Amino acid sequence: MNDQSYQPPVTALRAFVAVAKHLHFGTAAAALGVSQPSLSQSLAGLEAGLGLKLVERTTRRVMLTAEGRRLLGSAIAVCDTVDDFMHDAAGDLDPLTGTIRLGLIPTIAPYILPRLLKGLGQRRPDLNLLVVEDQTDRLLGQLRDGALDAAILALPAGAPGMGELPMYNEDFVLALPQGHPLAGQEALAPKMLEDLPLLLLDEGHCLRDQALEVCQLAGISPDVRQTRAASLTTAVQCVEGGLGVTLIPKTAVAVETAAGGLATAEFSVPRPGRRIGLVYRESSGRGEAYRQLADDIAELVDASGAVTVETQSLAG
């Protein structure tokens, strides 16, 4: 039974969050800049005070107990609140300094990162950006667990406890083999997809679901090919090889057509597309800082000419 008067120290909560993130005591201790015995002692004190076992440790692995998984979100929220308090106490200290761990989905990262890294490096030289590329569900999991600070995702993410800042909209473009009769079309009806062999990304990629939604809204059942790709680049290579057609976001067109083996066609207005935004934990208390970051990202991507910036983001 836990002691109701027990007040867990922030250092103990940080130790718990670090172990939960890394699932390795040595790595967690290094991340916090403390010795492993000190970290173990902090965690043991937390467990004793709560009267709960939070972490199970064997000779081969470290894992969270059911109680640990249940309490992890609250521990992260407390650490976020303390961090926010310290930022407020620092007065004029720019919140967009230091390290921010940013996630991106694979259908965004390769196409905006070069512009993003260069532009943010010029605009915010004191910001150290760490980048993680992964699928939406896994990025949201890392956000919940505190392994990421924010993520660039297709909206709505619809995840409890997450704030969403719309940044820009981009159209989908139909990727075709060179010489295809539809190549170069600028007002293609989405219904045309019914007669084309459609290639999709693997399960877990939001672009797969978005492509199927385009077909659903057009009232068609597409000829979905059994060939599926783990990345958009692979899907494009399959298109170049004559295995079918696929949808790509407009920000991907310049990169994916650079080799010269791909043609494109644009849909009629209103063109199908997606909305991209910055997602973060509301418990972080850094909504305004992330709004500033979202504004920067939107302006940098907008310079490519492939997107339409969300006015409410830039109004922040």
C-alpha cells in the first residue's frame, strides 16, 4: 500500500520516464547525466513511496509493468510541467533553443527536410533539431511516451491529449509511367482511377488510407494491385517499371521526377489532397513555442510553391 503523504521528487519521475523511454538503465542514466546507481536508487525510492512496481528488470531485458504503463503518461506530464515552469522562470529565454526531437512520416520527410534543416538552421541557430522518421501510429506513441517533442503528420491525428497546429495543404498528383496517355493532364477526374491499376503503400502508411479515401469519395472501387511498397520511392519505381499508377503528394513531385522516368497528371478542382500539421503533447505547456515553430515550417515549405499555407497557423 502506498503512503498517501508521499511526494515523489522530480528526479525520481525523470528517472522513471528515462528508463521507460530507453528500456535500458545505462542508456537512461547517460541521457540524464547521472550514474547508473543513482538512477536505480531514484527509481527504487519512487517505487517504494508509491508502493508499486513500475519497472521489471531481468538479466536480459527491461520492461514496464502494467502499473508502470498506466502511470507513464502522468509522469511525463509532470516532467513537462516542470520544464515549462523553468522556461517561464527564465523570463526572456527563447523557448525554441536547445534540442527538439521532431518526428516526420516517410511521405513527408524526404521532400521537406533539406529545405527545413537549412532554413531552421538560419532562422534559429540555437535550435538543435533531432529527426525521427516513422509511421504515424509509432510517432504518436513516441510523442505519448515523451521520446518525441513534436511531429509533422497528416491531420487530423485525432490522438487524445495531443494539440494540432495546421500548417499547409498539398494536392495529390497522379504518378504515371512515361508515355502514358494521361501524362500531363491538368483536370483529371478522380473517377478515372477506377480504370487504372493502382499501387498502394503498405499498411500503416497514412498515404495508403488517403488514396483509398480519394477513391471512396469519387464513388469508385479501384483496381488495387497486389504489389505494395514500403516507401513512396519504391512505389514510384514500380510505376516507372510499368506496374501501375500511384498517388504522390505535390511536395514529392520534384524529387521523384528528377530521374526522368516518371510522368504526372493533376486532378480537376477541387483537387484531392491532405492537410499537414505539427502535433505535440498539450501537457508540455509549450503550445505557443510550437506555434512559432509551425509558422517557420509552413513558411519554409511554402517557398517550394507546392503547398497552400494555412492562414490560421501564420496568424499565431
